[in-house]
Amino acid sequence: MTLAAEKKLEHIGETCPVQDSIHDLAQVFTNRTNAVWRYDQYIANADGNRRLQDFWRDMKRQDQQACDRMRELLAEQLQSQGSQQGTQQSQRSV
């Protein structure tokens, strides 16, 4: 990497509004929801190919289930982090 490119990236990650584990979950959630959004088009593109359409339907179902679980986990983790931050702020102000 060139010095100029390194300079552009040197401050990335200094400020993190959420824990890495929450960021990871949000990142995967975004990727999966984007995939689910596209599966209907993939199914339509496979018109006439029942096996491929079934594959895309299975992927859509699996990713929808994964998104449901991730949504619950994100809510729990964000609430937990918010509670922890509130406690830490209260302790600092004492």
C-alpha cells in the first residue's frame, strides 16, 4: 500500500459506536436481507428450471429464518449495550 493510501486509512476504526460483535451481526444481517430481497428475481430468472428455482426458494427460506434470528439478537445486543453504557455513564458522573 502506498503512503498516501495508508494516510487515508490511518484513522478508520478509531471511533466505534458499537461493539465489534454487534457490528459483525449488523453487517451479516445487511448482507442476508439484501440476498432475500434478490431471491425472487433469481427464481424468476430460473424460469423453466424447477431444480434451480427450488434451490433459490430454499436459500430464501433459510436466509429469512437467519434474518429473523439476527433481528432478535441485534435487538437484545443493542439493548444490552445500551444498558451497559448507561451504567458506565452513571458511574462516571458519580
